[in-house]
Amino acid sequence: MDPILLQATVGDVVGALNFTWILMVSFLIFFMHAGFAMLEAGQVRSKNVANQLTKNLLTWSVGVMAFFLIGAGVSSLVGGSGFAWTAGADPGSWASSWLYGAVFAMTAATIVSGAVAGRAKLRAYVTYTFLLAAIIYPVVTGITWSGAYFSQYLGTTFQDFAGGMIVHGMGGIAGLTAAWVLGPRIDRYNSDGSVNVIPGHSLTFAVLGTLILAFGWFGFNVGTAAIFVENDAGNMVFNGAVLGRVALTTTLAMAMGAIGAGGVALAKTGKVDTLYVANGLLAGLVGITAIPNVASWWGAIVVGGLAGAQLPIVFGFVEKTLKIDDVCAVFPVHGSAGVLGTLAYPFVAAGGFAGVNAIITQVAGVLAITVWTVLATAIVFGVLKATGQARVSETHEREGLDIAEHGVESYPEFSLGDDATMTDGGQTYETDGGREPNDGDDK
């Protein structure tokens, strides 16, 4: 039989492989939302599980629409290329120019939900998610990935390969700011300032969510590296060296994050706290995310270990000194770990010390993202708080947001029976499935 000639050029094959790669890793990053949902659901009380799951679902749904219609164009505009409306672009570029950016944007958005769990109104969170996806996050990508401002004014490119600071650091800082504006949950602090521990309802969910996130993180980091890249001679070559380095450094930092957090917890309390180990693993991943393509193998170990080790320390500082109720520890996991890894770049680069200019640029980038994120988040939640739209009432907070905001119970088998009530559209019903309205003579 005569061979059938492939009716495609080498360039077509290379383009198809890279395009398929972008789609695959975008789907993988999207699946991280399942991890966030389980991690956060496990760390909140049983009466708030449905509320947290709903926020995760709406983060994607509302946020992705805002990013499609507004956010992607704002990022392009701030980057200096004019407002490029996604719907008007060539459909052949939508996977790389929008979808890949959208899954990153939604990761930044969903981080905030863990910090404000248990007391933020759903409408307040959805409003902030819309504004984050449409304006706040796109401004951050506009001054970094979409623009060349740092190299133009400082002579060195801001190093953030996969969003250690741009996505995770920004999300963690936004979460801390939002939690500060909202104030702590009821009974979190005593009148003398001492802290009451409010444990989450399921370590199983939290650990499952952690491992799902870690799996998706390979798409986050390794997926950022294309399979084929153009070399100096203009030829397309296999990008194996970068792919291999990113996979290695991501894995090493992940492992050291868990070890670092568990080690510090053991030193502080004599116990290896399961939740610290889980969140430490994620902090190690966040720490390396800005630099997996340029970090040495030993640098990944150092950064991952430090990112994990700082978690219990920073969480204690936020909880006891700042008196900020960061329910799911999003700042020490995403915020401070992202800052640490981004600033570590000049010192752990595979080629040796990256130079003073690199230090200045990394510091400038971290400061710019931090200042913008804090100001924008404080304004949004400040306005919502001033208008009475930021936080649920004390009654609703005590009965749980599942009932107050959604009219459901995540675990109806463990309700209080006929004495329990649930609200639906302002009506109060017995727990008989809502068949009989409460006319005042019910318990």
C-alpha cells in the first residue's frame, strides 16, 4: 500500500500540539475549583457548607462572564495595546488569548471566598467577584504580563512565570483585606482579645481538596510552559528543558511546603497538625509558582520549605496580633507565600545570583500589586459595608448561612428535628420539608 502523505506542514503540527496543550492545561486548572470547593467546605462549619459551595460555583459563573466581556479587554488596555474585546477576536485565538487567562483569573477570585467565609453576604461576594474579574485582576495582569512597564522603566522584566504573585499573592492579599473590612466572625474573639478556635467540620474534605489542587497545579505551572518554542534562529524547538525544570521544582517545593509547615507546628505545639500540613503543601506550591522555570533544584527546596514554615507563624500573627479572622488561612497560604517566592527569585536562580536590578524589580512588582489590591478591595468592601450590604445579620450568622442565604441544610439528618426552622424567601417553616408555614404557634 502506498503511504498516505500527511497534508500538513511541520508548523501546522507544532501549532496543533501547542493549541491542544493549552486546552488540556486550561481544563486541568478549571478542575482546581473542585479542590477549592472541597478545601473551603472542609474548613467551614457544617452550617455554612452550602454557602461556601455556592460561592465557588458563582465565582466561576459570574467571574468568567465578567472576564470575557470586560476583564480581558481591560488587561490589554492597561498593558498598552488598547481595549481588545474578546468577542471581536479571531476564534482561533480564544483558547490562548482568553480561556487560558480566564482560568487564572478565576483562581485569583475564588481565593477570596475562603477568607470571608461564614459572615459575608452572598450579594457582597458576587459583587466583588464581578469587579475583581472585570477590573481589579486585569489591572494587575495589565501592568505585568500584558505590559512591559517594569523592563521599560527598571531595565529588568518582573519574574512571575505562572502567577505566584500576580494570581495567588494578589488573591491572598485581597482576601486578607476583605476579612479585615468585614471583621471577625461572632465569638471568634473574647472581650479580653483572646482567640477562640472555631474548627472546620471536615478534615477529610480539606485534605481531598488539597490533593485535587495539587494535581491541578501541574497544569498551572507546567502548563504555562509551551511544548514547542521559537529559538533565536527562528526555528521551533522542543521546550523539554523548561518543562522538565518546572515539573521538578514544582514537585520539590510542594513536598517541602508540607514538611516545613508540619515541622514548625510540631516545634510549636508538639503535634503535627493535619491542616497545617495540607495548607503547607499548598503554600509550597504558591511559593514556587512565580519562579519554577528559573529556580535551581535546591532553590525549590529552600523556597518550598520556607513557604511552608512561615504558614503557622504568619497565621498566628494574623489571628492573634492583627485580629483578622482569615477563616481558610488564605493570606499565609497564598499571600505571604506568594510574596516570599517572588522576592526569592534573585537568590535561588539556577544561573546564580540574578543581580541587584532583579531585586529592585521584584520588590517594585510586589509593592505595586499589593498597593493596588489593598486599595481596590478596601474601597469595594468599604462601600458595601457602609451601605449595610457586606455582612449578614447576627441572627443569620448564628443560624448559619446555608439556611439564611439559601434555605437549605447541607446535613439535614443532623438538624434539630421539629424544633429547627429554615427560612425561604422571608417565610419561616418547620423542618417538615416546608409544608406548613409558621403561623406563630409552632416551636
